[in-house]
Amino acid sequence: MSENCIFCKIAKKEISSHKIYEDEVVFAFEDINPKAPIHIIIIPKKHIVSLCDVSCKEEQILGHIQIVASKISKQFKEMKNGFRIINNCGVDAGQTVFHIHYHLLGGRVFE
Ligand code: 5GP
Ligand code: ZN
């Protein structure tokens, strides 16, 4: 937990969100400003700042996030033909929340 981190607070339910999935490692919730019919944010419960700043010790967590994305996609008929995962890493990539997160997008065809 990092103080004043909005995603740590969401994972700890100190800030409300529409939860989609949770286990001991990750938390997933609807994005407040969706860019697709399905737009889910998947975060590790551990506070990691960004993909720019990970090491091998995060390997299991980061792998787990991809398995969870696949698992969540199966809950939505809108993603039966595919989905997109995006990670914005750092300011130049458009990262605005500095707790690593993956956008899971679906329900439309992406260019
Ligand atoms: P980034 O731009 O850092 O890759 O993505 C951050 C995402 O978090 C944005 O899509 C934004 O809409 C979402 N977001 C920011 N604050 C909140 C919040 O308080 N609740 C929810 N559900 N999503 C948020
Ligand atoms: Zn955090």
C-alpha cells in the first residue's frame, strides 16, 4: 500500500469501484471513463509503480495478470471474438495513475 495511491485505495475498497474480479494477487474493476463497451482495469494488489520499473521478482504477478485477463474475457460475450490489453508505461505513453495497471478492452473492433 502506498499512501495517496488511488488504485491501492480501490484494491483495499477505501474508494468504491465496480469490481469485476478479485483474488489474493489482483483486483479488477470497471474504468471510470470507458474507451470501449467493455473497459476493465486490472491491477496487482501490490503497489508497483510502472512496467518501466519492474524486475524478475514481479514475474509471477505480471504473468498472473494475463491469465486473469483471459479468464475475465470469458465472462463477457462481447469479448468472445477477442480483446485488447494495453499497458501505458510512463508519462510519454500516457500513464496517469502510477500504480501498474492493464486496460482490458473489448466489445468493439479495434483498428
Ligand atoms: P492510464 O492513463 O494511467 O493508463 O489509465 C488510468 C485509467 O484509470 C484511466 O483510464 C482512468 O479513466 C482510470 N481511472 C482513474 N481514476 C479512476 C477511479 O477513481 N476509478 C476508476 N474506476 N477508474 C479510474
Ligand atoms: Zn498503489
